[in-house]
Amino acid sequence: MSKALDTLGRLRKLEAEQAKRDLAGAVAAEIAAGRALMQAQAVVAREARVSNPTAPGAFAAWLPAASAAIALCKAAATQAAVERESARAALAGRRSALKATETLLDARAAQQRLEAERRATRILDDIARPESRKNVLF
């Protein structure tokens, strides 16, 4: 049981560390998706400002493709937010599992300390008993 619990503790730590890395990656992906969306929106705004008012057909022809690109960027940003939230929840779960394992490890360590103290007390009690001193030569 002792080795298994120690191994479980190490495994839980590794899982929590991996979940932290996964969350960091998901946050980075969400930031990148948000930037891509802002860039796509900025392109549309810039094109709207610089488009020739006497030839609105060029902008009107370009706008559906730009709108589709913005829609894709919005979908990617939404998906990135969902994945970030999922990674955050996974990290919370891994931390809970780690905490539970650490609690078991702490309880086991406390039990081992208590047993060691009891053994030491029994040894001292045996030494202190008068009948145990009969065999001592001095």
C-alpha cells in the first residue's frame, strides 16, 4: 500500500503539472484567436474607410468574403474559449485529486509517526520495568 500510494502521489503531481501546461496552451490559443478576430475586424474597418465612395461595388463584392472570415474567426475564438474553460476544469479536477492523495499521504505519515512513538514508548516502558533490569549486569 505504501509504495502504491507514493506512486499515486507522483502520478497526481504529474497530471496536475500537465493540466497546467494544457491550460497555458488553451489560454495562448484563445489569445491568438482573439487577436485574429480583431485583425479581421480591423481589415474590414480599414477597407470601409479607404473604399472609393464612387465605386462601392468593389467593397460590396469583397465584404461577403471578409464577413465569412470574421465569422470563422468568431467561431474559432468561441471554440478556444470553450477549450480554455475545459482545460481550467480539468486542472481543477487534477488539483482536487492531488489534494486528496496528499491528504492520504499526510494521514499515512501521521499514522507512521504515531506507531513509531508507540514503539518507542513500549521500549522505554520495558526498560523502566523492574523485572527487565534483573538481567542487566553492573
